[in-house]
Amino acid sequence: MEKNGNNRKLRVCVATCNRADYSKLAPIMFGIKTEPDFFELDVVVLGSHLIDDYGNTYRMIEQDDFDINTRLHTIVRGEDEAAMVESVGLALVKLPDVLNRLKPDIMIVHGDRFDALALATSAALMNIRILHIEGGEVSGTIDDSIRHAITKLAHYHVCCTRSAEQHLISMCEDHDRILLAGCPSYDKLLSAKNKDYMSIIRMWLGSKEMVRVMRKKGIEHHPNFRAVKHVPFDQFIQLVAHAGCMIGNSSCGVREVGAFGTPVINLGTRQIGRETGENVLHVRDADTQDKILQALHLQFGKQYPCSKIYGDGNAVPRILKFLKSIDLQEPLQKKFCFPPVKENISQDIDHILETLSALAVDLGGTNLRVAIVSMKGEIVKKYTQFNPKTYEERINLILQMCVEAAAEAVKLNCRILGVGISTGGRVNPREGIVLHSTKLIQEWNSVDLRTPLSDTLHLPVWVDNDGNCAALAERKFGQGKGLENFVTLITGTGIGGGIIHQHELIHGSSFCAAELGHLVVSLDGPDCSCGSHGCIEAYASGMALQREAKKLHDEDLLLVEGMSVPKDEAVGALHLIQAAKLGNAKAQSILRTG
């Protein structure tokens, strides 16, 4: 049977260091085990799995009926940074013999632990392909450095969120070797909540430090508390699914618990950079007792919507398909996808800083503009076309203009770092999707702009509402620079805006925070492009003024002495303003109303 470019099974080594990473790796291991014609599985266990203080959690791997090929004792006792370094060194000493014996085609490594760094370093130096799970994420601690270091060593990447995928692309990883699969543990989590949980709650009610504090305070003698070394994953998820609140700084709180909508209080800054659902409340000053109590008062007992940021329950089938697609005949040496640059350019630092650029896309109701913009906010070159009326023509034109601009950027010595898209309507910037547009941009609802552009240009892509983009531009380059709070108002074909509060852009729960043009000022006013009546945009936008100008012109009431409109020129807002300046009372009245 032909598989992976050769005539044998793919030998996969899964290395697990602790119970947390096993919860992500186990679904993949079960999937591999169900396809013995394609895969041969080797399991290596090391790290805290083999430590009694952490519950000897290697036993749960055995209980899941996996054969453990190798156990490596790699943890050096101690709770300081030196012990961590020594543990990495010990793992590096022991791993070569194991890898020489197993000779895997690919090693699967998870996350951002120091043990995982030792695994990736060993495999990379021994020319073994590495598949890294959960790369591209940001948590806000030393974990980030370790995670990104593993990314640079890994040949293939399985990421959980669109943002993580964009980060990997920004780090110059090959887009063809990145799989956006979702988190494997979500395959189980989204169908795990059941009603038979009271027996589990009675059975279990954390870390060594928690146990010490509890013993010191005598809390462990309270009937509602129990200190345990390890809770089996199936039982643990039932506990968090039905808990009144989860408190701590584990990644589980900001990732897995979102699948149940359980309230979470994240203490300190360890997970502050991660994407979270609305169920997570951060208490950065974790030593402030009052803040923790206030957070507990706000969170306890609430029920939030299920969050699918980290997965939709179908990660494992995608990962198995990805593994089958790996061609062992391809060169092992990984390639990085650096942004295109012109050869033989100056290496002077001032020159390089001046040539860092981005592609800016402005999708207006009338025109489609693409520009090469420097890091100083200066437009290097601009391209303008009329905005097509249909989705197919519009998306093709955007791709064509961006490809041409990227090619031109190389000739201009501009290093393109990413693409920013500004568009009218309601936008979900986290997903890069236009949720709903007004009639100004037709066939423009539920449109994924990020994926086709990112796939074509191999660059990170950001999408947001045009008013929000204007506010960000004012904050960085304009009148809002240095201001903590301000509102930006933009007027054109339509009317929009953006709100900056405490230096941050406000989107609102439904991404409508600054739709200022669609505030209703008259219930019986003219029709608006959003489908409502009497909005500000229906009175004061470019389209509204054009409508009134045309109405006056049709009634032969627009032109006054000193002005004319050529036959081949459409009547617009500028003609209305010109007429008002020349004393046309009707035009003046319309402008006062607007």
C-alpha cells in the first residue's frame, strides 16, 4: 500500500511529559491506534509523569491501553530555574539512545514545556521530522520563548486558532506545513458534559504549593476541601464543567474550560496573552485579596456560552489526514517563507527600517484602493479601481491588486510584513470575517477575507471595520497619538467611526461599538442603507447628499448663477455644496438638516 511517498507504515513517536500535554496527545494517539495499516505508534514517557508528587500519571497512559516503549526519568528535584535547566540537560543526555533505538519517521511534540524543548532539540539534531502541536499561541511568560523555539525546530505545525496560524506565518513558517485543526482535547470536551457528575464531585474536591497552603491554614480538614495529586482527565472535565467557578493560572482555565462556559478567574499574568472566551476574567494583581474576592463575586455561579475558539470537535481526523500527507521522500531540511525582498539592497539599518512596509486595502462603497504603506504611515504607492458589484468580481480584484502591489513592493525595495483590510459593515476582526455589510457593498455578508489573501500572499492578514481602522490610524499617526480616550468620526459614501478607550480599540460584544452613522435621529426619516429609517447616514453621508442634489437637479432647482453641470458628469454632493455657497436657499436648508 502506497503511503507517505514510500511502501511502509509511518512510524510515529508520541512523547508526553505531563498529564496536561497527555490530555491533548491522547486523542491523537487513539486515532493513530485505530489505523494500524497506516501508522505504527511508539510512546515515550518522561518528565513529571514519573514523579510520585504529581501522582505517577504514567499509569493513566497504561490504563488507556497504550504500550509505553520508554520511560525516562528526567526531572531534577528542586523548584528553581536551575533545576529546570538541569532537567533539560538530563533529558538531552538520555534521549539520543532512545531515538536511535526507535528510529521514528516523525516525533509529535506538544506545547511549551521545557521537557518538550529537550525533545524537539534532540529530534532536530538527529534529523527526525517534528510535528508540533499548539504552536503560534501567546501566553505572556517564558513559555512563549520555549514555544516559539520549538516552532523554529519543528517541520510541521498543528495549531488551534486562526490567530495562532497567523503568528506562525509571521514567523516565516511554510504555510503548506501548517494545519489549522483546533485543539485535539476539544474533540472530547464538546461532547463530555453529562448529568452523572455528583458521584465524581463527591469523590474529588491541585499543585504541591496549593497543598502546602491548605495544610498550613488547616483548610484540608474542612469537609468541602480535599487535596489530591491527580484527578483522571474524564473526571476532571466533569468537575470543571459543573463548577461554580475555576480559579488559577493554568492554560486549562483559558482554553478547555471555555468548552463548558464555566466562569474562570485567571490569576496573575501567566496566561494574559492567550485568546479567551467571555467566561474568563483576569486578575493581574493576584496578590490583591480584595480584587480576587470582587472577581469571585462577579463570576461565581454564572453560565457563559460555550466557546469554540480552540476547536470544533473535529481536530483528530484533520491531524490524521495531515500525517498521511507527509512525504518522507521530501528533503528533511525545512524552508522558511521570508517576505520577498530585492537582491543586493543596502544593509544599513536606517535603510532597512525605512523599507519595512505593509499592504493596505480600503474597500469603500465606491472605490477599491490598495496601497504600499511604510511603517511611518507614508503611502509609497497607491492603486485605485471601482469596487465591483458582485462578490466574485470583488474578491478576484482584491487578490489581483494585492499580488501586483506585492510584486511592485519588491522592485521598490519594500519589505511587506502583512496586509491590513479596511471595509464597511460589521466585522469580526478575530476571525477576519465580514459578518454583515450595508447595501453600499453588495453580496458582502459572512465573507472570509483573511483566508484567501493569506493563502495567496503567505502573509498575515488583519481585517476590521473602516471606522475602527481610522481610529487606529489616528492613535498611531494622527490627532489621537498619546491620548487615552477619543472618538474618530469618518464621513464619505457612508458615515462611521471608532472608539479608543484607555488606549485600546473598543469593538463591542456584537462588533458594532462605533456604528455612529446608524444612530436613528428620526423615526419617520428617509430610508438608510442599513435597512432602517432616519439614521444619521441617511441625512449626512455622501450618498444622502448626492440623492438630495439629484432630486433638486431633476426639479431644476439646483443650478444658480455661476455654476453648471456638464452633461457627462453625474450630479453629486459637491454640486450641492457649491450651490449652497452661491446662495441656493434649498441647498443651504438641506445641508443644515444634514
